[in-house]
Amino acid sequence: MALCAAGAMGVQLMTGDMHFLSSLGQLSWNSTSEEHQIGNGSLSKFWYNTNKTQLLGVLLAVTGNFLISISLNIQKYAHLRLVCLAAQKTYYTSKLWWSGIILMGAGELGNFAAYGFAPATLVAPLGCVSVIGSAFISVLFLKETMRAADILGGTLTIVGTYLLVTFAPNITQELTARKIQNYLVSWQFLICVILEIITFCILLYFYKRKDVKHIVVLLMMVALLASVTVVSVKAVAGMIMLSVRGKMQLTHPIFYIMLVIMVISCVFQVKFLNQAMQLYNATVVVPINFVFFTTSAIIAGVIFYQEFQGAALLNVFMFLFGCLLSFLGVFVITRNREAEHLRIPYIDCGHIPGKKKMGKIQPDSNSLSYGTLSNEGDMVKTQS
């Protein structure tokens, strides 16, 4: 009986060992299979699933800025067509001009929605898409000359945009009304707001009392207002997105407070930006405003929404490097462009698509009129 018991125990041990070895083999096969799946794209699928909300925000921002670049060229084309008409009309009577305005509104709506899905530090720098898009669309649509600087600047901007999207902070936070209120009373934001108010008051004093109209003064005020705009736009967009998903936030007073702040800051921002556009050429205003606005928006996102909290040092460095490349690309595209003389323009009607080349309208320096063609009577007098 002892031998039988020992034999039975031995059989059980052998059976247990076989089950154990079989389990190890199955585990090894599963591990190999998982590694094979990862090698075949599971990592990319995992990355997409964790970043799809942010990618939607990027897509909205890129599409919105591209629509803005199209709208600007359509409006410019509408102005050129109106100038070459025999009977002068005001620009707001043109259907083409209004179509450009509608496209611009759609583009700005896309930018607004993008703040509800992606970090403000990512959405703001993507404004470079409108600059590069406008440069290349004007070549195709308005028959402007393609320069080597446009290609170089476009390349720098595209590489910078890729780095921005790749190394941007990957955070998904639900901007509830309570969270916005907590952000508003955080010590880092209060210190930043106090410093911005003091700086803005100093700049406004020089602007109003000392009549200082330097471009840096004007665009610094625009940038300071832009930081407030970015904070309020993201708060409003985030609370609207949550409300659409079923978590109602529109009943909280903080939503309407941020909405009023957004509208007021936008109005004054446009006012100072228009002042800069009247005093300085657009080729100077656009790149400086882009750098100031983007820097201000990134600082606002970092301080108010704490978007880089816990980010790796390499990611921060590559993100800033992408911003630098985008800045350089915008400067290269707008650098050394021919100045537009708004008061005495030179318009070649032959360069307008769909128009036959009838001649060039040159400004008459001896007359207050817009421009004159050669007078046959004067030609007769000259010949006689």
C-alpha cells in the first residue's frame, strides 16, 4: 500500500509538472504574440486612442487657420476687382467680399472649438498655418510671385508645426465651473494678473499721455490682452463642450463672467491691432504680433491651466524649439515683401484672374484723384 501510495503521489507530481510546463509555454507564446502585435502597430493605435481628443483640436485649429488664409485672399481679390470697375462701389456691397467674411467667421469658430479639445499652448502656435497658407494661396489665386524665401519659410513652419504637435503637453482635463474658479484664485495666476495689469497700465500711459505709438508698445498691449482672451476662450469653450456631453455648466455664473471677459478683451485687442496696422506695414506687424501673441498664450496656458505640469524636460525643449522654428518661418515669409502703399496704390488689373489686361492704373502725382490714364488731348498738344 505504501508503494501504491508513493506511485500515486509520483503520478500526481508528474502531472502537476506537466501542467506547469504547459502553462509556462502558453505564457511564453502569449508574450511573444503580444510583442508581435505591438510590433505590428499596437503602439501607434494606443497612441492614437490616448491622443485622439487632442488631435481633434489640432485638426480644428489647422482647418480654421487655413479657412482664414483663404478668406483673406478672397477679400483682397474682391478689393482688387472693385478698384478696376468703371463704376466704383463700396466693398461691403460685394458678394465676394461677404463670402470671405463668412469663411473668416467659420475659421475663427474652428479656432474657438479647438480650445475645447486641445491645450492652449498647442492651439495658439498653430496660427502660423494662416501665414503660410496665405503666402501660398496668394501665389495660386492672386498670381503673386513665389519666392525662395516663401519655400524656406514654409519648410521651417511645417517642421515647427510637426514638433509642436508631437511634443505638446498631452493633458485631458474637464474644465468644470468649479475648476475654473479654483484656477482663478490660484496664487500663481493672481501674481501673473497683477504684473500684467501693472505693465498694461504703464504701456497705456505712454500710449495715451506721451503719444508713444511705437509698434512694440502697441503689440505688447495686444499680447497682454491676448493672454486674457486665451484664458477666457478656453474656459468658455471647455464649459460648452462639457455641457454638450451632458454635464451642464452653463448655469454657473462663472461661465457668463468668462464670456464677458472674452468679448471685452477681443474688442480692445482688435482696436490696438488695427492701430498698429494703420501706422505700420503688415509685413512688420504680422510676424511681431504672431510671436507676441503666441508667447503670451503659452505663458497663460502654463500658468493658468498648468498644462506643462509633470512634462519631461525633453518634451518642453522640443516644444519650444518647434515654436522657434515657427517664429523663424513666419519672419522669413513676411521678410522683404514689397510694401503696400495704401494711400497711393499701384494696381495691375492684368494680374486679376478673369480680367483682360487693359493697362496699368498709375497714381498721378500731380492730381488728387486716385489715378489717371493718358489723356488724348494732352498727347495731341505734346505732339504739336
